[in-house]
Amino acid sequence: MLYLLYGTKNYLIKEEIKKITKNFDDLNISKFDLANDDIKTVIDDCMTISLFDDKKIVICENADFFTAATSKDSEIIEQYINNQNQNTTLIFTVNNEKIDERKKITKLIKKNGTVKEFNENINPVQIIKETLKDYQIDNTLINLFIDRVGQNPLIIKQELEKLKIYKEDKTITKEDILNVTTKTIDVDIFKLLDYIVQNNKNKALEIYHEMIKLNEEPIKIIIMLSNQFRIMYQSKELQKKGLSEKDIATTLKIHPYRVKLALQNSRKYSSDTLLQYISDLADIDINIKTGKTDKNLALELFILNK
């Protein structure tokens, strides 16, 4: 079986992978990061019979050859798709808002596998209520919880599990939240972008370092930042052509509120500057993947130089 899971909501992608792999032992699951691992190694693993079971799963993160990025790996993957091992479930993930629908490899996996998009906004309140459905917790405490741990869904789930283990009864109190949860700052990509736009280098670096502490991959952050600058550029150019915010949202297939924010932020930049930022981030991405730049340092330099 083949899967392509893409989008900016990494939490939802991880949840989908859990569903696919729930009946598999960890010994029968291999994980690769295509930002570092060679695709031929992945294919060799796919074709190898598992020592522990008939079936196995191979997970490949950062499968950027499904996006507009150029890659020689596409041909190797195309050959495998046409001659795949039926005992292997191969899962590709792409932390990008869009995939390139025009590419042969994208059309091929749509024909032979399952493609799912994960760009839907996540409501932290809904996550809390669903996870604590057997517990008593009022809205004031839910807001306190979110203020302490932020809105990163992965962190929310981790902190909720700590609460559930800690509580013997089913009533969550203010003291429980204060004693058990770890206070963090809001580390989402939009906050990072805000500080970059405001030219607040210290705050931008603080957010970036917190994201790294939470095991966010620098390449993923770079891709997401690049996407936001791209939306700012596209929105700015479409507005020049006379399109309304609603029309721009329809054209770009994104939520109108994102267009509103993009237009607000884009006023601080010329179109040429936005294009330069997109190009700079693309160069950083390439330099990291080719080993020319340290992945943790590269984005720091980008922030400091803006």
C-alpha cells in the first residue's frame, strides 16, 4: 500500500500515521528522513522481507519531490510504485501546504495509493474536551491550560496525558494544572513570522529556539516560513490586480482570514523583498540538504540578517 500525507498540520499527520500503524509492532516499522537519507536505501528496505513478520511499514518524511522542488529521486520512486512490494506499506509525508498536482509522480501515487491533505485548522479547545471527555473541567480551566502550554497540538496532548496519569479522580482543578503542566510560550509559526515582520530579532530567535527545543525540524520551519512569505507575495500581487480578499482566498484556495493577515504583513515589504526572502529560504533549504550549512544555525542567520 502507498500513502502520501501532506499539509502544515504536522499533528494531524502524526495522528493519521498512528491509525495506519496501530496494528504493527515497532520492529516492523522503519523511519527515514529524506532530507538526510538516500532514497535508494529506502527502496532497498521496502523490497526487503521483514525478519519478524510478513508485513512491514516504511515511513519517509520530507518527501519534497511531490512539491514543486526538483529532484532526481522522482524516477526511482516512480519505478518502485510500478513494481512495489505488496507486503510493504510505504508512507510519504510532506510538511507543505500544497503538492505539485502536475508532476508525473504525484499523478502516479494518486492512481496507485491514497493521498490525504492536512491543512485544516486545529481547535485546541476541541482537543482538550475530546481527550478529557471522561473528566470534569470547566471553560475557565481550559483557558488556563491553553495559556500555560500554548496551542501546539502535540504539546497539548503530552500535557493532557500527564494530567490524566496524575489524577486519581475525574475532576481537574486549577492546582492540578499549575502543579502538573509545564508553562511554555506560544511557539507557532505565525508568532515567529510576526516577530520577523516586526523586525524584533530577539523575540524571533526566542520563538525559534523554543521550537527547536520542542523537536521541530529546522527544515520544516523553513518550508513553513517560505509558504507564509509566498502567500504574502501572491496576495499582494493579486490585490494590485484588483482582486478582493475573498477573491484572493478563492484563487489561492486558503481561508480569507489568512489572506487578511498576509495583506497586513505584506504592506511592510516590497514585492521584490518578499521574492528575495523566498529565494533566500530556498537557498538555505538546499544548503542544509547538501551539507553546506548547519541546519540549526542557518535560520538564525536568516533572522539576524532581516
